[in-house]
Amino acid sequence: MDKVFFWVVATGIIITALTLISSVLMPFLVSGIMAYALHPAIDNLLLRYRLPRSITVLAISLLFFSIFTIIAIIVIPIIYQQLALLISEIPIYKNYLQTELLPNITTKIYSIDPNIADKFKTSMGNFINSIFFLITNLVDNIWHYTVVTVKLLVSTLLIPLALFYFLRDWSKMSNNITNLLPTKNKQKIQNIISSINDSLSAYLVGQLNVCLLLSIYYAISLSIIGVNFSLLLGVISGISVIIPFIGILISFSITMIISYFTLGMGGKLFYVMIIYFIGAISDSYILTPKIIGSKIGLHPLWVIFAVLALGNLFGFIGIFFAIPIAGIIKVLLSASIDSYKSSKFYNS
């Protein structure tokens, strides 16, 4: 009972402290996530070439920020320009679908069966409103979170400095945290942390690679056939694969609507379908299995439940981080089940 009370109080103090300093915590959080993704590369280089850690960390940090800076200077302004233009044109798209395209289709159906035409008009009207409501919220969220992130990266010089020290002292910090674990259950806790780390690190690095490759594929493919906002749509489509099942449907729907206004109802619209079909097949059967593999190892039903539950609790952010959170919960549940099976209660 005393142990439970201690951990409840300790957790409460930590959460309260983090809340109070949340305004200055974000640069360290961003640096920590970057370091978490980059430190396996540092360890591999140290093992392979036996270079001094500080020199290796400095080289990796400079390379990472050089690439990031080049992308930020070249790509981000184009994305922002396309995003601003898309936001301004959303009401035009919605108005055209509701006042011109839908009435024309309804008129043709009305000549066949008036009852079906009325039901079709009502159903399609609700569907169009839902799709554009979803698009507007998605764009607003992307705009909001991107602006916050860019402002953070531009306004602070603390991130590269913190990243360097995170990477240089990662092993020391890990050992210090390990030394704070309760002695009696230290090995068990270390095993749980190790399992979580294996799953998350493989998923994080692998998912970033998958998103990058798919973003490039969609952006180039859509640009070749002449779709407006091809770079923006490519990035959205590449990132959306993080959200299982739902992400590809959302990005495909957005692209099809924009492609219709760009290309019209012609053969090129069919090319867009082929592009997304190839992208979905490549992601499901080539990229994700080869790059990420089965490190997370979640059942599809558990994935769907995690996306819906976390989305309901935390909105877009919950959906975005549903898979890694579900992976952590899976490891904790597995450890709890193993502990239960070794208990006196189970074996009595």
C-alpha cells in the first residue's frame, strides 16, 4: 500500500511539474524525439568505425540539420503557398459540387425515378458536407500544427544544442534512469522498457522512411499528370499512411476532388486512381513489410480499436499516435499477463 501511495504521489508531482514548465519543455521534447530516432545510427557508427562519440554526434547532427534546412528552405515555402491557395479555393469547390454537379446528376436520375433522385440528392448533399467538413478540419489541423512546429524550429536555437547533448550523453542518461529503478524488480522493468524501445524505435525510423518514400512517389506522380497542389497532396498522402485504413481513404478523397477540378471527368482522373492503387499496394505489401516488418505486431482489430478509441479521446493527435501508443499498451499488457500467470492467485 505504501508503494502504491508513493508511486501515485510521485506521478502526480511529475505531471504537475511538467505542466508548469510546459512552455519551455517543447524544444527539449522535440530534441529528445530526434535523438531517439538518430541514436541507433550513432551507436552503429561507433561500433563499426570506433570513432570518438563527440565527433560522430557532431557530424550526424550537422548532416541532419543541413538536410532539414535545405528541405525547409526549398519545400516548406511551396507547401505553405499551395496550402494557403487550397484553403481559399475550398468554398469554390464545395459550391460547384452543390450547385452545379449535383443538380445535373440529380436531373438525369429524376427522369428515371423521382423518388430515387430525391434520396440521392439528400444523401449526396450530406456526403459532400461531411467530406468538406473533414477536409477543412484536416487542413486547419495541418496548418495549425505545421505553423506551431515551424515557429518553434525557427524561433529557438536550443533544439540543435539540446540534440547534440542528448545524442552525446544518451548512454549516460539511460544508465542514470536505470539506476533509479527499484532494485527488486529492476530486471523485469528493464525487459519491459527494452521491449517497448525495440518496437518504438523500429516503428519510428521505419515509418519515417515509408512516409518519405510515399510522399515523393505521390508528389511526382500527381505532378506528372498535372494535378494542382501536387506537392502538398503528395506530402499529405505520404504522412496519412501513419493513420491505418482511414488515412489513405482521406488523402485519396481529397486528391480525387481536387483532381476533378484540375483535370475534369476524363481519362486522367482514372490515372489518379491507378496512382493511389499502386501506392496502397506498395505500402501494404512492399514498403511496410520490408522497412518496418512486424516489430509492432498488432492485430488489425486492435489497430482499428486503437485508432477509434484514441481518436475519440484525443482527436487528431490521438489518431496520429494511435499505433505507437497501442504498441506500448500491448507490451505492458503482455508483461501484466506474464506476471499474473506467475502469481500465486493464478497457480492456486
